[in-house]
Amino acid sequence: MLTRSGRLLLLGALGLGGCVRLGPDFQAPGEAWTKHWNSPALEQASQRRLNPDVRQWWQVFADPVLDALIAESDAHNSNLKIAGLRVMEARARLGIAQSGRYPQLQQASADSLYFNRQQSGGSNPQDSHFWQHSVGFDVGWELDFWGRFSRAIESSDASYFAAQANYEDVLVLLRAQVADTYFSLRTTEARLRVARENAEQQKRNFEITEKLFNSGQTAELDLQQAKTQYLGTLSSIPDLEAQVLRTRNALAVLIGQPPSALPQLLENQGLIPLVDRAVLQDVPASLLLRRPDVRAAELNVAAQSALVGVAETDFYPSLTLLGSIVWTTDSLSGTSNSLDLIGGPSLRWNLFDHGQISNNVRVQDARLQQLIEVYRDKVRQAAREADDAASGLTKSLQRERILWEAQIAAKRSLSLATTQYREGYSDFQRVLDAQRALLEQQDNYLLSRSNAVSNLIALYKALGGGWYSARPTVDPATRQQMEQRTDWGNLLNEPTPSRAPSPTPDKVKADE
């Protein structure tokens, strides 16, 4: 039993424990320019509505095939599954950090030892052998005077939310990549159709000139020029076919399937739909700061800020309350059993570290400043990506409208050149030039449509669109496999809350 003074000392230590938290308190590394930043290109390339669902921005294309592909990628993409498992890992690490609130040493021991003692010489030589049994329980509780454990919890808590933000960032990137790859496939297929149609037309012209040459009505030059153009167009088809195959295989891997024909793609093979503006709800600067990768960078700063405090606690003494209960007995007759109750405080202070502690603090502070710069650069890069995508969308749409008129003019030019050649008013070179121009303008037009769609996708990605998914972080099949292998308790349940409004400590309590 503790004496009255011992109890007062214990109560005083418990009262002071955790009252001091060394190290800097987290301050968001905000950028002043984001409060008033705006971009004329963004204003031109976006419009505001009351309730746009930026979380499912791809629905603006009204393409059910794209919707199905993104749903499959959410369910089967390996990178997304890995990001979800890292959330569970961070949640378990938070539980490890939270265990520091309780006695760090809680150890039960049991020993059975056999003694065979032989004494020789002297006036009373003897031999004895016996068993000694002991059972004990030791407890040690380092009090959190300087915030070592509370800062560690703060750091793990911020890291947990950073893992969630990284999971959402993988969602943003994955959905943008699926949409971009899908539309790239559709563009390449359209270019392949155009090449085949032009090759078919050029083949007919080649056959006509061949007949005319054989009948002596035209020179060999016309024949060879028609053949050259036809074979040149025909040679581009295998490369486009290979590009279709590569893009389709890339799309299959994104949705978690082996390379295959993807029969669902046959449902829609029309032209890429054009959307001239992104539909937003908030101002671009606010959307940038809500980007998952920006939030993750801010939370990494919060986690490292707490680790500076953990390092600083090594400058100061640690006070640990120790206690033991030991019961001992042996097999010798006539000896008594013993029960020992031991307890009291233990003070440890590393007085001479030759700069190890101070340099460790400097290391942690340097890492903190690095992460602050990473955050600032992340925000600037996000603004650059949004501005580039917005201006790219505007300019590619302008080019698309010009090329639309150009391909119409090229079709008319080919028709006129063919008619005049057949009537003898022009030579065959004008027909060849018109065919070449038509193929070029049609191909350029398809590429301009693809660039416009890619820039719209990039704009939504730059503003953090597509971060939300209703699916669980760990899919049921993976969860079942993990539960069969390891006792996860309740940690694999969907964590709540799913987002951190700000990187402050102790937002989530890990299940024990």
C-alpha cells in the first residue's frame, strides 16, 4: 500500500501528466494568393450551377459505356485497392499510437526452475535439489509530462487522414485516366475508319487510272501517283490498328481485367461527344484547396509538425510509475512462501547526448519545412494544371470549329477536282492533292476533338473532381481474405468520418 505522501505524489504526477505539449502546434501552411486567385481562362471554360455533381463529372458525357467502365475500375483496379489497404494500415498505426495513453509495460510472468546444489568442503558438505516456482505481474507507466504520446497520436491521426486523402486522389486520377483512355480509343478507332474509307476511295481512283493507262488514255505518271497515294494511306492502317490494340489493353488493365476484346465497347462507337465547359459549384481557388492531393500534403505537414514535439521530449526527464507483484514458493520442506509488492516512481534523464537529441530535433524540423514547401508547390502546380487545362479546352474547341469547316471544304474540293478531271478540264494532280488534303483535315479534326475532351477531363482532374466513391475502402472479397488470415477486429469496417475537415489531432479513435 502506498503511504499518504506516495498517493499525493502519484495524484500530482497524474495531474501534471499531459499538461505540457512540446513542439509547435500545427498551423496550416496556407498561401495568401489563393484567397483572391482567379484565372480568365477558367472563367471562360467553366460555368456555375447550384448543384453540379463534380464527384461524378464524367456523367456530362452521357455515355453509359464510360459509366460502366468507371464502375468496373472502382471495383477492380489494383492501385485503388492498394490505396484502400494503406488507409487500413494507417488506421492500425493510429491504434498503436493511442496505446501510449495506457501503461506501456503490462507483463505477467511465471517461472519453474530446478536447482541441483552440491556443496563440498567445509564443516557441513551437503547435496540438495529442489524446484522453485514464481508468479509475477509487472506494470510500468511512463507519464505523458511533455506530450510525447499525445504528439505521437496527433501525428498518426494526421497520417491516417492523409492516407484517406491519398485514396481519394487515386480515385481522381483513376477516373480521369479511364475516361481519357476510353476517349483516346474511340478517337483512334474513328481515325482508323477514316483511313480505311480514304484508302478505299483512293483504291478506286487507282483502279480507274490503271484502266485508263492500259487503254492508252492517260500517262504512266498518273498511274504511279495514284498508286503511291493509295499505298501510303494503306500503310497507315496497321499502325492505327496496333494503336487501337494497345489502348484497349491499357483500358482493360485500368478496369482490373487482363488484355481482352472488351465486348462492352461495341455498344457505342460514335464520335466523341463535345462538352464546351466544365460545370462547377464553387470558385476555382476553393476547389483547388479541396483537391485530395493538396489536402494530403497539408495533413503530412500536420503529422510532421507533431513529430517535432515528440523529438523535443527527449530533452527532458521521463517519469515512470513502476509496480510489481511477485509470489514465490519452492519444494523444500520447512521454507516459507513469499509475496512481494513493489512500487514507486522511476526518473530517467539523458543528460549527456553529445548533440544527438538536438540534431534529431533539427532533422524533424527540416523535414517539416520540406513538407511545407511541398504543400506550397502542390497548390501552385494545381493552379497551373487547372489554368493550362482551361486554356487548352478553349483553344482546342476553337481549332475544332475551324477544322470542321476545313474538312467540309476539303470534301467539296475533292468532288470538284474529280469532276473536272473526268471532264478533262484539269489534270490528275489536283485530284491527288484534294484527296491528300481531305485525309489530313479529317484526321486533324478527329485529333482536335480528342484534345478538347482530354482538356476537359484534365480540368475536372485539376479541380479534384471524382474524389468520392460509395464503395467500401476495402472490397468484400479482400476483406474476407484478410479476416481469414488475421484478426482485424473492427478495423476493416468502413471508417467514419471519411474525410478530415482540418488536420487536427484525435479525430478518429482506432478500435482496440
